[in-house]
Amino acid sequence: MNEKKTGENYLEGSILKTMLSTGIAMIPATLAMSLFHIVDTYFVGKLGLEALAAMGFCFPIVNFISCIYHSISTAVMTLLSHALGRKDEEDAARVVLHGIIFMLIIAVVLGIAGALLCRPLFGLWVETPEVLDYVVQFMIIWFLGNFSISLCMCGHKLVLSLGYAKAAANWMLLGLVLNAILEPIFIFGLGIIPPLEMYGAAIATVIAQSVTPIGCLYIINKRLNLWSKRTNIGLHWHENVTRITKYSIPVLLGMIIMPVAGFIMTSMAQHFGDNVVAAMSCISRIETLAFVVPMSIGMALVPMFAQNYGAKQFERIDKIRKMAQSFALVFLLIVAVLYTIFAQNLIGIFTDDPEVLSIGAFGLIVICWGYAAQEVHRFGTFLYNGCNRPGPSAFFNIIKIFVFMVPLCALCLVFDDVNWIFYGRLIGEILAAIMLVYFSRRLVKRLIAGTEK
């Protein structure tokens, strides 16, 4: 457990070294999270165009539910980091224990409700019967096993916040390897296992994502001793659940509009046919790879901001902000150049349909030039979340989606030109990033000056 020194360096030592060492350690975990969906899409794509389009419909809802778990996990992680910054180990242990129990209760409720309402819910959105059948097959299993996804997200974030970046990454990577092994077996069958197609894709995902929580919860318990007498599961339960809820609601509002935006974009794309939906599904999988490195850096940002906020080290927060946003800008502009050159080849990984390939390649070329702005904006929201301001963070996300991106993308319907889905997103990302850079700089200046608490 010597790796705890990484967590201690959130508060002291070289910022660049801490960011890079944590980021490098987290690359396998970020890659694993990105590749989970890519592996699903790759093998499901072998079932045909209808199955590939179905994944395009599944992804916004999966992302929507994941946002709920991300928001609770972020709340627990941030409150844990504040407690660690204050050197309050007892509060840290109780917050974590209560947060995990609270997460499981919500997962069970959502799982039952989702499984029961799956077909009528998607029936309002999906018009093609064959595509709807594939969607329902995948989502029923996913809903029933979503508790594993919730624990995977929460455990991973808490272990990272405690400073065990390598351990968190290794357990995520193990889940990815298992997913890649199980996907073809359950989808196409092997030995005594019959071909389960979309059912199989979901079963493999649920099983694979059950591995990470086992290792993460072991590390968390060993570090914080969650079940000790000092923690007392009943002590401050209502207070901590209230704290978690108050923090997670604005985080959820800020995050939930992302899958809502995905839902709206997919609905716009559906106006132009299933080929466009399939192309956007391919793009969404490919673009996750672009963010592997910056997201690996970003994973440490909230606990870094939060622990330094708890310790009242505001000048250090400003240095972290500048370094993180500068890195995102440079790195993702380089990625944009590469994606522009190899767009056709990247989309071709998932489909050989000429129309899907053409639409997907063009869309990827346009969208990739907004990746840098997207991550600069995201790092700005991490600053607000870490500094105990989830409300403004949510507000900036709402402005980004409903003031910038959706109105601009909706021009595709006005001009009857699908390309505006891609142009609108690019312009919206750039405008949102400019906004966040300005306000994040102003926040840190006020913290340093003592005009904000």
C-alpha cells in the first residue's frame, strides 16, 4: 500500500509530476472504460446493421443511467477528499460507507424499474421493429445487472481519491480483458453456451464489470477500515446521505444533460435514417479513444482540487487548473490532426457499409476539431466540483448544451442537411470552452483573494 504516497502528493510536491504519474497510471483504466463500449460495438456489429443501430439507441440510455452513478460517486469522492484534506479520517470512512450503501439502494430500484419499462420506453423512440427487439434484449439484462456498473464506478473513483491509482487501473483493465473474452462467447456461442446475440453482449458486460468492485472495495476497506466500531454504520447516516444527495443532484443535472443531448442528437439523426444513427454510433465509440490520455489526467483532478480546497491551498489549485487545461488543449489538437488523416480507416473498423462509412468519416473529421475545447470545458467543471460548487458546474453544462450545441445542431433540420449535426457540435464546444476558461479563472482569483469561501 505504499502507493498512498500518490494521494499525499495531491496536497504537496510537484504538480506536474503528480498529474503525469497519476495520469500514466490511469491510462489502462481510462482505456478499459473506453474499450468496454468499443468491444461491445465491434462484436455486436457482426450481427448486422440493425444490431449496430440498436447500440446507437442503447448508448444514450446507458449513459443516462451511468450519469446517476457518476454523480453519486463524484459526491462521495469529493466529500471524501475534503475530509482527507482536513485530516478527518473518521468522517472520510463514514462518508464512503454510507455512499456505497446509498448507491446500491438506488441501483436496485432503477434496475427493477428499467427492466419492467424497457420495451414501452424504447418503443416511443425506436421505429424499426427489428432494431427495437435488439435494443430490448440488451437493455433488460443491462438493467438487471446495473448494480455492478454502479459499484464499478464508485469503487474506482474512491480508490483513486485515496491515491491508489495503479490498483484502480489494474482492476479496470482486468474487467476489460474479461469483457473481450466473454463477448464473442456469449454473443455467438461456444461449446455448451448457445448463441445469445444481444442478450449475450449484455451478460458479458455485466459479468466483466462485476470484477472491478471486488478489488476496489477490498482496498477501500483496508485503507479506511469501513466496518470498524469508530465508523458505526448508523452514526450520521441521515446527515451523510443528505450531504451526498445535495452535492450529487447538481452534479447529476450537469451530467444528465449529456445523454439528453445524445438522445436529442440521435433523434435528429434518425430523421435522416438508420445509416446516420449507425454512423454516429461508430463515431461515439472512436472518439472515446481520443480522450484516453486527457481523461486519465482528468481523473485525478477532482480529488486534487477537492483535497487542496479542504486544505485551503487555493494558489496550488490555480496552478493545477492552468497546467491541466493547457495540456488538454495541446494534446487534443494533435489528436485532431491524426483523426482527420485516418478518419476513413477508423470508421472502417466497425462497418463496411459505404454510406455509413462516408457519413461517419466526414462527421469524425468535423467533430474531432472540437475535442480540445470539450476537454478544456470539462476540466473547468472539475474545478467547480472540487471546490464545492456543483451548482455552477451544472449551470455551465446546461448553457453548453441548450444554449450552444442543441440550437446549432438543430440547423440540420432547418436546412435538411445532416452535416449540421457535426458543425453545430464543433461550434458549440468552442463557445462553451471559452466561457469556462473565463469563469474558472475568476473563481480561483476570488478564492485566493478571500472574497469567496
